[in-house]
Amino acid sequence: MNSFALILAVLALAAFGFWMGRARARVLASGAHLSTLHSLPSYHGAYVALWCCVPALLLIAGWTAFEPSIVEYVVISNLPQAAELPTAQLGLLIADIRNLASGNIVSREVDPALTAAAEHYVSLQALSHASLVVLSLGLAIYGLYVARKSLSKEFRARNRVEKIVRVTMIVASTIAILTTVGIVLSLIFETLRFFDKVSISEFLFGLTWSPQTALRAGQVGSSGAFGAVPIFAGTFLITILAMTVAVPVGLFSAVYMSEYAGPKFRAVAKPILEMLAGIPTVVYGFFAALTVAPFFRNTGEAAGLVVSSESALAAGMVMGIMIIPFISSLSDDVMNAVPQTLRDGSYALGATKSETIKQVILPAALPGIVGAVLLAVSRAIGETMIVVMAAGLAANLTLNPLEAVTTVTVQIVTLLVGDQEFDSAKTLAAFALGLVLFMITLSLNMVAQRVVKKYREKYD
């Protein structure tokens, strides 16, 4: 029985426990009204099901997480030569044992000791899996028995179930928070290692980005230049170009959808507009590289301008199209949330529809619109594929949208590709860029929340 089948078996036992607990509650009512029970029969069934599946699933999760390490430790401890191996060679030995046990190719000559270790590894895995099946099913059955035995008329099943659900939600929230904290701490740790190799002033204020490091001793120009100003300049340039497209188009479409469009047109047009957010960014990248960029280049050449084949203008325009739904959908929802009484009051004072929109609806919805714009800016700053395919990789310090530029996310991808040592300045620079990008997007999101919270109008 594999792990998936084992989980299905535990869930089947839980379903049986739910049915049995609910049936037991109906029996306890003895034909009388269910109000004689403290909790509804469904809560009794849920209590039995939770006691049946939760401990068993936790055991399966913990066993699956720690079992490989324990098995490998036991196998390696029986190899006398393993104690003298360095960490890298020990890891290679463990990989060879796993590959030999699975019937795959190994990186060394197979000797009797390696064969014996692989056989020991297979036997321990079989024993571990059999033990997991027996213990998890036994624990599920025991939990079902204990929970079923505790049911009575006065049993507070609803309180117990709600407590378990509340604890589950707290655990889920804690996992999400700890995951975020772990990501931030890993970025900070690797960034500090980077700043041990490159000064923070050079990184934040340097005007040249050329993260080349030595591939061999004595290589010329191997120190690299890690001035991030051109990267951030390119990021902000493309973001500004994208917002010049997304903000007016998204806002005007939201005004039309909210105030002018009929119900039938709105029911069709809004989902079609929101489909732009569901198109993969790589498709936008192909569209920018194969259609928009050549169009701008040919148009510029006809006008006597020098336009790069990979320009910030092409990437910015296509990115703006991509984030239109972020602004239009959120702004539309905010404007629809403005009470109809404000519109009626404006019309009663003699204002036209246009004046009502400009002087009543937009000011009332302004905090939500500002929040939508800032969230769209965060989305534009974090975009990668469109810039890779349409704007290029050149870190040029320029404000000319007709030239090629690059962004922070593109450079992060570039730095982590290739056979480079993980502790080199080139690789660690990706974490420094990631930390700065994280701080920028976090700041924008915090500003958006503060703006919405501070200027939100509360209506009856």
C-alpha cells in the first residue's frame, strides 16, 4: 500500500466514523426530538471523524518527512568507511546507494559493500512502510473507538469540533507566517554574505552593472561591477511606461462599466476584460517580441529614429495591457460600492451624469482606486517574462524608452543560471536584488493599505 492509498484508507475510515458518530447520536436521542442532545448529530459525526483522521494523518506526514533521513543514517552507520568521508563524498555515497536500490546507474564501481548497503536500504524502507501502514491504521481505528465511546447526550461535540477547527486555522496561519519569515530571513542572510564581498554603497549607488566573476585564476576583468542603479532605473522606466497604459485605460473602462454600461453588456464585457489577467505572461512576452517590438522599430525607422529591437517601450506597453484588469476590476468594484443615495443627491442638486462622476463618485472611490493603482505597480515591478523577451538583458542607465534596458527580476533569473559557485558574489547578488525588490513591493503594499484605511469613507 503506497502513501496515497494509505491516506485514502484513513479518509475512508474517517467517513465511516462520521456516519457511525451521527448514527450513535440519533440512537442517544431515543426517538425523542434532537433538542435533547447538546449538539446536532452532524457534530457528533464530525468529532468521531476528526479523532479518526487527524492523528493518523499527522503520523503519516511526520513519518514521511523524517523516514528518509533516519533510514539513510542507519545504512551509513553500518559502513565503516563512511565515517572518514567528507560531506560532499558522503552525499555522493548516499545518492549511489539510493540509485542502486532503485535500479538506476551509479557513479562508481559496484562493490559488495555497496550492494549490501543497497539491500539494507531496501529492507529498511520496506520495514518502515509496513510499520507506517500498521501504526497509522491502528491509530485511526483507536481514535475512532475512543471518540465513539465518549459520545453521550450531554457531550459537547460542537464545542470540541469548533475548537479543533480553530486550532487548525491557527496552525495554518502560523505556517503561512513562518514561511514568510523564513523567506525573509534567508534573503537577509544571503544578502549579508554578499555585502561581505561587495560594499553596500557600491551596490546601491554604483552606475555600472557587470556581474562577471573569474572562471579561472588570473582572468582579466574578473572582479565584476555590482552597481544596481541601472537595474532599478530600468525597472522603474518599464513600470512607468506600463502604468501610462494601464491607469487611463483601466480607469476609463471601470467608469464606463460602472456608470454607463447596461447590465447585459457589463455581464459580457467585464469577464472578457478580466480574461487578460488569465493569459500566461510568456504569451504576452511572445506578443511583445514578435509583434509590438518590430512595429515600434519599423515605425521609428520610418520617422528617422533609432529604435532598439529590444526596447523598454515595447515591454512597457505590453505589460500595461497585462495589468489593465487589476485596475479596471478593482476600480469598478469600488465605484459600485459608492451608495446610490450619493448619486441621487447629486442629480437632485442639478448635476449632470458627468459632473456626478467627476465630483461625487471618483472622490468617494479615490482611496480604492489609489490602492488598485499601487497594487498594479507592485505587479508591474515583479514581472519577468515580458521584460526578458521584449526588453533584453542589457543593464543600460538611460531614460530613453527606445533603448534596451533590464529589470531586477530579469537579472535575478540571469544570475542564478549557469555553473557558478553558490557562494560567489555573482550568485549572492541575486539575493541582494531580491531583498531590495521585496522591500519595494512591501512598501508599496503598505502604502496602499494605509491610503485605503485612512481615506475610506463609511456610509450607512
